[in-house]
Amino acid sequence: MSNPMKEYIYRAVVTKVTDGDTIYAEVDLGFHVKTKVKFRLANIDTWEIYSPKTPEELVLGREAKVRVEELTLGQEVTIRSYKTGKYGRWLATVMLDDGRMLAPILREEGYEKTQ
């Protein structure tokens, strides 16, 4: 008998963007119950802000954060998650209200870490 992976899908409002691949969201659990959760975007790694290796990496990291803020901050999104990753953050894919997925947008726009 297989052990199927549980997947969680919720509507949420993004309340804070820490960097290009980490957000906080108020997740609607249903039944008038909400909770704030820290998420790590799955399938993308953006440049670092808090421990950059070079000044250029810091600039790229800040640009990625600003872009994620533009796309998500204060917006309702759909979060799909199934496990926690490093540092206790839930790994998640984020779908914007217009149906686009966040990670591919960031990748296409050049915000993915290339090293």
C-alpha cells in the first residue's frame, strides 16, 4: 500500500515579502479560521538579501524582492503546499489571481539565481 503525499491548497493574502523566494501569508483555513504562515517558494531560488556573497548579489536580491512585492503583496493568491523545507518554512507554489504561477514569472523575468 502506498503512502500518498498530502497536499494542501488554500486561498491566502500575502502580508509580507522577506526576499524573492520567501513570503508570509494569512491563510484562510475555512470556517472563519485564518493563520499566518511563512512560505518558501518551490522550484525557484532567488539571489540573497541577508547574506549576499557580493554587492551585485545584494542588488539582484533586492530587485527580486521588489518584483515579488509588486506581484503579490496585499493580494489574494492560491497556495499549494505539501511539506516543510529547510528552516521550517512550508514549500509552496503560488498562483496569482489571474491564474499565472509566481515561480515561472520570476524565472522568465531573470530573477532566478544562476549560480
